[in-house]
Amino acid sequence: MVLGATALASVAQASTGPLTLRSVFPESEVATRSSGTYELEYVPRSAGWVEDVLSRADAARRAVSRAANDAFLVRIGVVIAPDQETFVNLVGGWAEHSAAAARPSTRQIVINTDAILRSDAVELSRILVHEFAHIYVGVRCPRPLPRWLDEGIAMHIAGEWSAEDAAALALTRLLRGTIPLRELQHSFPQEGNRQRLAYRQSHSVVAFLVSERFGGSLPALLSALRDPPHAEENIAQFWAADQRQLLESQWLANLALWRSLALLPLHSGIFWGVTGALTILAWLVIRHRRRRLRAEWEDEEKIYAALDEEERRIWGDDPEADDWSEEEPPDTPPRPRRFHHPRGRF
């Protein structure tokens, strides 16, 4: 995931008529293009994006169809907002930090060109998969899903998850800082870090749900939410307080297991903190060793100085005293030379 989490889209909640650039620009400046199952709307300065958006939209639709194991051929409107101001004007202030927004009620996706320009091609493809997943859920399910479930499914389909996300969520759980799911039923926090946490929780809860209740099959979960005759009943369970609390308690217990906590070193903050601490520790150890070695050398110098003084006392100050004297008897063994330790300095 990325934040991604605040930069990736949310579902537009308005229930009025279709969004259109004609509400912002004169009708003469707005161009449209129909292509297969798409209806694009844009202004001339965004024309360069049209072919790329169409190509990636087709790829995103196929990705959602594969993930859901369900053909998804409904007609979808794509509005390319030329700048941030236009995007917010169309979608609403809640989407200020978003790269795109899906509106299932009118089967539309609005793209924020300014945000896309700050992303790479891979990110654009992922964003479109995320948005098509919202459209899919909104069209196929007989009633709205809780926000955390809707976002978690979209993130799961788009592959928006990383080791950093897992580590950050494990740390939050350790510090007991998770957001209760009841607060994520209808909307997400606006503040950046809390919103990022909401997205991470949503993905994690859906991943747990798929693993523990649907045999690891996302299509099985989607089938339970869309196919009659039990789809509405199944969705209602996620809105019910007792069922939600049961799921949340099971998810939190699973999140506290050792395999989740083992991911903590992967959190960037912890990683760099530990790296910094180890660097300081290594410096202190090296410094201590240097001081100890210097002290040992100073002690050796004192010993050698004392031995030199003893030699001078015994042999005198004559520099030739250390040499063999021809006047000494030939059977007198020479005095052994003392090995002088090199007196290096650190």
C-alpha cells in the first residue's frame, strides 16, 4: 500500500446526478469520447491522457474480473479532471488528498490529473484497479457495504499492501492504537496518519476475513456479498454491532500473535531507530577498546622505561656495554638482548 492510503481513492458518497466537467467549464470546452464500455469526458489540455487512461482502464477492468471471478462489463464513465481544484470541485473536499474517486451510484470514476502527474505509470494502474473495484462492489452488491469492508476489498484486489504496512499495523496494535471498526462504518478520518491507519486496518481485516471464514478465497467472499438469496443477509451481518465486534476481537487477537509482532523490525521508523542505536553502540565499543589499548600501551612504556633504568643501573650508561667485550673470557655467554616492543600510537 502506499499512500497511497490517503492518495488512493475513496467512494464518493453523493447520490445526485452524474458528475460532469460542464459544471465547471463552458460546454464548448468539454470533449467526450465513447469507446466500448467507457464514456470519457475531458477538456483539451487533458487530451494527451485519453489513450493512456483507456488502455489502463481496460487492464483494470480485467484485473477486477479475474480477482472476483466474475465478468464485469457494465458501462463506466471516466471524468479526467485537469487539475486539483477541478477535482475537489467535482468530488468534494473530503477527496483533497486523493488521486481518484469512484462513484458507484452513477458508475463513474473521476481522475485527479495533478495527483497522477506526481505518480508513476504503475501507480496509475493500481489506482484504476482500486476504483474499478469500488464500482464493481457498488454495482454487484444489493446494498452498500460498511466503508472498511468496501475499502478493504478494493485494496485487496489492487494489491495495495506491503511489509511496511504490516509492520506499522503490528506496532499500532502493540501500542493499542487501532481505530474501532464502528468508527469506520460510514467514513474515514480526514487527518493523514489516521486515514492511513484506517486503510491499513481495512485491508488487514478483509485479509483475515478471507483467510479465516472463506478458505482464503476472495471470490468466495464476493460471492457471499453479491449472489442471492443470502447476499443482503450476509451484508447485514457486517453492519450488526455484535457480529462486527466478534470479527474485530478475533482480528485483534490474530494481530497480536508472534508472527505479526515479528514484522516490527520491518517498520521503517523502528528499523532506522535500531540502526541509529546500534551505530552509537558500535562507536562507544570501539572508543572503549581504543582507550583500553592506549592504556595498555602506556603501561608497557612504563614497564620498558623501568627495565631500561634497571639496565643502566646494572650495566652503566656506556652505550657499548650491551656489546660483547673482547676482554671478557671467550667462554662467557653473551647477555641476551631484550626484545623491544614497538611503541605504536593509536
